Amino acid sequence: MLLIPCPWCGDRDETEFSCGGEAHIERPAKPAGMSDDQWADYLFLRSNPKGRHLERWLHSQGCRRWFNVERHTVSHHITAVYEMGKKPPKASKTSKAGK
Amino acid sequence: MTRYSIFSLLRNAATYHQDWQRVWRAPEPRDSYDVVIIGGGGHGLATAYYLAKNHGITNVAVIEKGWLGGGNTGRNTTVVRSNYLWDESAAIYEKSLKLWEGLSQDINFNVMFSQRGVLNLAHNQHDLRELSRRTNANRLNGIDSETLTPAQIKSFCPILNTEPSARYPILGASLQRRGGTARHDAVAWGYARAADQYGVDIIQNCEVTGIRRKRGRVTGVETSKGFIATGKIACAAAGHTSVVADMVGLRLPIESHALQALVSEPLKPVLDCVVMSGSVHVYISQSDKGELVMGAGLEPPISYAQRSSLHTIEEMMASVIELIPITSRLRMMRQWAGIVDTCPDASPIIGKTPVEGFYINCGWGTGGFKSTPGAGWAYAHTIAHDAPHEINAPFTLERFSTAALIDEHGAAAVAH
């Protein structure tokens, strides 16, 4: 089980949260001009990395707010938490190694 | 290689079973192969076997980074069934079930396939309607499926709590009698032995670290045992498909998640079928050793860690006790997790990719084990002919652009 540091409520158990999947996937600004492949990329294709992953979480059983998390998908270490709309932290050596 | 039979068993009994032959060779990789299969689990080995048997392609290597069947083949809950909703899924899962029915004879290895029946429970009106819709769809596709009333469920599987006073009363069920379980390790070993007899090289402890390409075509794989040249690379690395695809710059509609299972201490025989409940969220069967084998849903966050987590186990146990109250004092013996790769429509991808000579078989989510023979059979056809067979033609990567999705979330549910 993950211990997730909610930016507003502090450390809480994973069971209080809902996982929102990969972060920073933006809805296309001009959807009418997009090809089917571009739509598929937006809707379905995911980076699914083995290592550093940027993802969204919702504190659904707490403050009900969304935020972003940088987490390692093998060690499950959470290396950064930042607000929605903010840019992700630069990938550091420690975040890649999951320490 | 000796054929396994009652006579070989008797002959070896005379020498106290000291003289059994090695089951497959352990060759060093050659410089080049016609086909290199990445992943030595059930799917990869089945593909190698059908490539050799059905298509005469024997210059094949199966490359496995660990040991055979050490990934999801050895981590699933061994359930086999084909009661999926849509025609496309029915075709491929039923092909698989038909192959299961003759598999032990075909590969001369006892995979302990036991058609003990798979029961899918309904706990509310919506479940009942969905199950009856699926039963009807199955029957139209020639797949055996029937619906049971609570009284029939009680007589078919007496240890289930069919009392109307249950918190989530059982209102009905669908039953596929031809479904059941198989010994998962034996599937990997049996296919490995059968493929090896055709001359397929099975190379363990050999990790693929890169894929070489020239003018859009694959030319070989970099491995921990050196470079191996090949014109055709078939990925069968469930869970790690995105990692392998990344080596050729391919993005996929795949996410990797941990799926957990656990077994109890051994009991006297109490459960002679497979029970699944999408609403109470667990599936359970009893192994030949007497352990209750159970599993539940996926962990939502992406993960490549083959670890379990306590809250999922607690939910699973609560569900088991709800369905089978006599398990409340049962102790659990082992728990583990496997990494499955899931597609947005809960259906697999088997076929070609935009990279010439690079094929993928992935996205089986929680349904990979039951599909092993059928997927290997269709994947081998796809690789041999450089074109899909009609049963895997709908399961393309392109369907995510054309929107011809095959939504099997209902049939996959908890339990695959």
C-alpha cells in the first residue's frame, strides 16, 4: 500500500485516494483538425514507463482535490508531489533510480 | 526424446526414476534465427511450438530474461473459460478452449486440464441481465453456457452461501461446464518440451536490452548474451510489452498493473468448480493439493513491482468470506502478484506493428493464461504469413485509431 502525501492533508493511506492515471495529457486545443491517429494518441496511448512516472491522484475520501505525483513504478517511491497545472519537476538521478 | 506414457513411467519406476532425460536442451544462442520470440512464458513457448508444428518454421529462438514460466504463466489463478460477450472474443477464446481440450495429448505433457465448470455469480438485477445476455451471446456463438437459479447453484456448489439473508444475496449464475483450470507451470514446460523437440532453441537467463533496425525493418536483438540477428521479432513479454516496444520507439495503448493472488492452507475437497463474482469481487477455486486459490482485481496505479498490497488482500478475504462463510477461520499460506498489461477495451492486441518485422502479442490483461494455446496458435500464423489469421484480425493495434474497439470489460470484470 502506498502512503501518499496529499499536499493539503498530509500523509494518508492509498485507500483514501483514486488513481487518475498518467498526468500532463492535455485535451487537444483544436480537435476538429486532428487525424484519427492523433486522437488515438490522446485517448489511448500511454507512456507506461518502467521507472519514473508522473500521475494524477484524487483524494476522494479526504479533501476531494486532485494533484500530481512523481512516483517510481518499480520501487513505488514517491519523489515529488505538485499541484495541478504546475510543471513537473526535472527528472533527477534519484527519481530515476527510485531512491 | 522419449515419449511420455504409462510404459515410460513403468520403465523409469524400475530404475527409481533416476534416469529421466532432460526435458529440454539449454543451448547457447546462435548468431541468427528466422524468428526470435521475446518472452519464455506460455504465450511465447506456445507460439514457438505452433510456428514449428503448423508452419514448419523451426529456426526459432525463445529468449527469456529469467526462467520459463516465471512471469505471469506461473502467477495466475489457472482459470480457463471462453464465455466472452462479443463474436471476436468468442472466436479466439473458444479456439483456445478447443486447443486446451486436446492439449495434453497434443504436446504429450499432462497439463492437468480439468473441466470442472466455471460459475459466474449475479448479486443484483443488473448482474442477472448481463449474465443472461452473455449466456445467450455465448450460445449463439456455439459456446456452452447456461444460467442457474439459486436452488440449482446450491446443489451445484453447496458451500456457497445462497441464503437470501446474505448481505449480497446470490440471485443467479451463469455456468460454463467446459471451463475449468489447468496446471499453469505444466503449460510452460509442456510447450517448451514440445517446441524443443522441433529444434526450437529455448534460451533462459538472457535479457533483451535493445532492438536493431535498418530502414524501418528489424535486423536483430541485443541481448545479455550478445547480438542475435533476425528478420522477425515477436514480443510475448506480457507486463513488459511497453518496455520492449519502447526499444523500437513504439507507443502502445497499454498500462501495466499488478494483479494479486493468494492460496490458503490445504483443505479436504470442498469446492469442485471455479466460482467468480464480479460484484463481490473475487474468484476462487480449489487446487489438486487442496489449497483454495483466489484472486481479485487490478491495483489501479501503474506498477512493475511484483508485490502484493495488504488492502487488496483484505478486500479479497472479505469477499471470500461473504461468498463462502466456512472460510472465515482459514489461514492463508502464500500471496504474490504478477504484472499484467491492460488495454483500454480489455481486449488483447495480437498482430503486426508499424515497425516491419516486429510483432506484438499483448494487452491480455487478466485473461492471458486461458488464451495461451489460442493466442500462440494465431500469433504463429501471423508471424509465418506476415498477416493475421481471421481469428486475430480484429485484435489489431489500428483498432484504437479506427475505433473498432472490442469492449470486454463486462466479461472480464473482476475475473478473467
